[in-house]
Amino acid sequence: MNNPVNLRTILLLKILSNNINIKYVSLNTLFYLILILKILIPMDNSVRLSHTKVPEEYQFNFEGFNYYCTIQKSEFKKCNPIVVLGGAFQNMQSWSKHLEYYVQLADVVLVDLPGTGKSDILPHEYSIEFLASTLHHLLLKLKIDKIEMVCASYGTPIGIIFASTFREMVSKLILIGTMKAFPPHRRKQVEYSFETLSSNNMSTFSNDILEILMNRDRIDSIRRYAAVHKVLSKIVKNTNQDGKCKYVENSKRLLNYTPGENIFSFDAPTLIFTGEHDSFTRPEFCREIASTLKNATFTTIQESDHLCSNEQFAITNKLIAAFLLNNDLNAIEGINKVEIFSSN
């Protein structure tokens, strides 16, 4: 088998030879050019090279609300198409880096349901069930019969209700950071953030959000905490009027959400995980949901909190891929004990 490092060096030399007359370049200069290009071009070229087409974007309307999705076609069919639903302050573009990994498995559908991204604002009187029905509408339009679902934070109750309502369409469900309902102290924090936002004090509002989503008590134990904190702080501070309205309406929708009695009775194999230091959807909250399902797997990612998909990017994607491909999760470094829950 060819060494991927050698193949990469050969590829870089070809690139250089096509653009630079190598006989006029010193060995030292050539060495540094190759070194720079090796940094810019990932070690695993297959990830990049197979993702060359521009995603197809679609706009649809469901009961008066416009929403959007992109589809990244894949040359692989290792599983069903993967549908991604993100969390607060995220949109389709927030998952573009993750897409490069998922497209190694199957087609990938990134979705801005009403209330997220550039889709229409959705008043909080419209329930989580409405959003699940919107996703069903999307899949009918795209003629997709069965999917793998990856849902993060705000997207998780939508995924749960969709898996419960449209059972035949879900092959596997992945929930990143979830819980049945807001605990009282978090509910008060979210409600207080509405007041801060209405005063247009975006610096204080950003601090409120980061206080909710990140674990400041474990800064030294969380990988890339400072970098993720900086990026999220900038995103929240720069939220426009449309985004502000969406945050309030979506948060009120979650505060009003109460899971139905039979909502967790679906059969789809489900992976639930979060960061070991998650202070928002705490590990015990995630584990509680896993324990109620018929076929669930639960674990936590080391050195991360609620934003584990950003803090531990590679481990998150390895975990998701392993679950979708039925590989051994225990072989993944960087996760804690894997627990299996089954009613069989």
C-alpha cells in the first residue's frame, strides 16, 4: 500500500512543477513551499477530493413559511442520506466543515427549518411538532424515503418527535446534547436573556448566552475553550434583528415544550452523547433519555462541554461515523464509557 505522505508529496511536486520552473528554485525554497502546502492540504486527501461539487440549494414553503436546505451529493452510499439539524445560533453553513466528513458516508442534507438560518421567523405558538412536519414535507419534496438524523441541541426535540411520528423514515438517530425539559435555573436564565436582548445590550446578552452554553467552571479542562468562546461570542454579538427575533421565538418554543407520554417509544437505534463537562444539557439529562428508549447508546466526549462538536471536532465525527457504520465505539479514543440501553 502506498504511503499517503509520499503520495501527497508527489502531488505537491506536480502542482509546483506546473506553476514554477523548479530548476530555478533552491532546495531550501522548495522544501519550505512543500511544507507550507502540506499544512494547507489535509493529510487525508480523500476527505477533500471527494467533496468538490457545490451543494445544491433548495427553497420550499410549508403552510406559509419559507425554509431552505442544501444537498451535498456523495459518491458513497455507506448509509442512508444524512440529515443535519443544528442548534441555537447555527445555520446550514455552521455544519459545512462536518459535511466534509459525512459526505464520505452518503449524501448530506443540511436544513434551515423555519426559525433558523435564512428561513422565515416562526412564531413560538407553532410547536416542535410543526417543525417535524416541515421536515417530513422536505423529505417528500426531495423524494427521500429513509434517513440518518444528526441533531444538535435545539434540533434534538425535533429529531425525537420526527423519529416518533415518522418511524419508517428514520434508520438511525443521533442526538448531541439533549434533555426532556429545562431545569428551573436554566429557564430563569433564558427568560432573563430576553430582557437583556430587548435592551439591545449585545455584550451582556452574549455573556448571558455563553454562561448558558459553556461551562466556565471547567475552562482548564475543556479543549479549545478559548477559541470556541471567542467565535461564539462574536456570532452572538453580531446577531441582527432577524436573528434576535428567531432566538426569542425559538427559545419560547423550547420553554413551552413538554414531551408526550409515548414520544420515546420509537425503535430506531439512537446514539446520545454530549461533552463530559456539559453544564446545560448535562450528561445525566442525556442519559435519562437514553434509558427510556428501546435501543439507545450513550457516552460522553472527554475535555468538552455542550459545544463538544466544536471543541472536539474530530472525535465527534469519528463517533458519529462509527455509529452509522455499526463499528465498535469502544475503539474510539477520547470518549468515556459506552452504555447500551435496550428493552429487548
